[in-house]
Amino acid sequence: MFPVTDEYVKREYIFNGSQLQITSEKIGSQIETQAKAVLSRIRLGYKFSPTQPDVLKIEKILLEKIAANKKSEETEGYKIEQIC
């Protein structure tokens, strides 16, 4: 499991020449549940692979970036209102 935001996804995942889509809410829910379980174990210190990336550090960086972008958008909106 590797944290990622929309910014880093270029295109759909293609498998055997076909676009892979999750069309069932049940499957999407199962994936989300399993991802949360993996993340919980990582937070407890589990290592799934000797070459496992520092998922928690990556998550922290991405969350900080998202927060900074939201703050920037709010500030830009305020500046526009002040000018008008």
C-alpha cells in the first residue's frame, strides 16, 4: 500500500489491454476496509516487506501539501474579494 493523491495519477490502470474499474460498491468498500487494516498495522509498527517505503512519512507530507493547497485557495479567494 502506498499513499497517493489525484495529482500523481496520470491515467486509468490498464490490465491486459482493458481499463480496470471498480464498479461494485461492495468491492470498493472491501478494498477500503483492507487498506485501513493495513494502515493500522503499519501504524503499530508492522513491516510487510524489507523494502517497504516509509508510508507514514509519505502520508504526512501529502496531508501537509493538501492542507497548504486548501489554505492557499482560501487566501486567493479572499484576495479576489478584496480587489472587487
